[in-house]
Amino acid sequence: MKTVESRTEKRYLLASDFDQTLSFNDSGIALSELLGVSNFHEKVAAVSGTHLVQQGGELAYLLLHDSDYRQVRREHLRETGKQIRLKRNIPLLLRLLENLAGLQFAFYVLSAAPEEVIQSALEGIVPPENIIGTRFDWDEATGAIQGISRVTAGYGKVAALEDLRLRLQVSHDRIVYVGDGSSDVHVMLHVHRRDGLTIAVSESPFVTQIARRTILSDDALSVVVPIVEELLGWDAPRVRTFFEAHGFTLQEWTKVRTDSLTIAGSTQAVEGSVNA
């Protein structure tokens, strides 16, 4: 019994978004470029404006309903994955997570991007069974998309995370979620409210106002920093020593909090107040 408890105490779930989190690309843009569709952003904005699709699920909607994407087949999604530029050191990150200072992390990708795109991009790095993305129903006769069986966006991402948590028998406070934008808001709020660790990897106000930590880097190993600081209480010298022991040096590591402020008004209004 003691052994089972000790193993449970060390077990964490680390879930990460894909687009702009593990990669530098947006899957929808990469696929549109492959197909020669030039107005992807306008299409997304139009779909978002209807408020009928959860944030992050716009690409899935377009693939199912937009005529410009009717030609999409599985091979197009796989080829798109090969075009995605990944952040550095994802394989090393996964090796470190197997035993990070005594903690063991189960790593999963939760993304609204098509599953075939993510699997292709992370082939040989993340097992397919650890990738939970948007899943389409395919017409086996024509090879075309005929429906959607799962969209890992909005509350769908929350549901996927909860399924994983229950399957892995991990408590809410043993969840770490990493994301970059508006499609991660619901799941970050869910994790944050239950004392999990949320990490933003962009300056998007959608997530930086929610996430407990924000870290900006082009290297996937960067998420180790807030993990060991928050979960293990390490100070900066110990973090640096850890990275140096693995052959890395932390350069230009700055800890700042940035306020973004817009002031509306006029000089006349200010002068009038002063004179009064």
C-alpha cells in the first residue's frame, strides 16, 4: 500500500496544446497554403462572428462546410503535419518528464487541430494514442470528410482532459496545462480553479490573465522552468544548475510583469480638469 501511495504522489498529467505551443505554425494556415486557399483568416473571422462554433473549432467547421476545403483528404492533413515547424527539444522534454526530480509526468497533446496533422508532425516523438485532436468521419468510398466525431476545443478540451485525469487516476491539483491562446481559456480556467498549474507560452491576454505562469521561448524545454519552480520550489540558481547538468545554459532569462494599458481621452479634457 505504501508503494502504491508513493507512486501516486509522484504522478502528474502534463497536457499541452499544439498550434503555437509545441509548434510555430497554425495548422489551418499551413493547410490553406498547401491547398492554395488565401483567405483563411477572413473565413475564420466569419465563422467566429456567428458564435455557433467554439473558439478553436473554426478549422473543423470549415473543413466540413466550406467549399474551398471540400478537396481535403487524409493525405493533405498528413502532408500539412510534415510542413509544421516544431519548437526545439520536444523529444528531450519528454525524456526529462519521465523522471523530473522524482516526479513522473504523463504527457498528452490536446488540440483542436486535426488529429492527422498532429500525429504527422509529432511522428516518432509522441505516441499517437497520446494525441487527442479533432477527429473526422471519412467516407471510405470517396476519401472525403463526411462528419466530425470529436472537436477538442472549448468545453470539448475540458471534457478530454477530465477523461484523461480519470483514466490516469490523477487528482486535479496534479495537472499541468500548457497553452497559448483563446482556445485554451476554458480548459485553463478549469485547471486553475482546481489548483492545477497553468502555463501560458504566448503574450495573448486571453491566457496570460488566467495562467499562473507565463514563459516565452522557442524551446520546448522552457516549460520545465515554471514546473520545477511551482511544484518543487526551486530557486533560480538551482534551476540553472539543473539545465547545466543536462548541457544547457539559460541565457537572457528575465522575470518581468508587463502591464498593457490604453488611455482614451483628449488633451483638452485633461487641461480642463486641471484648470478646474
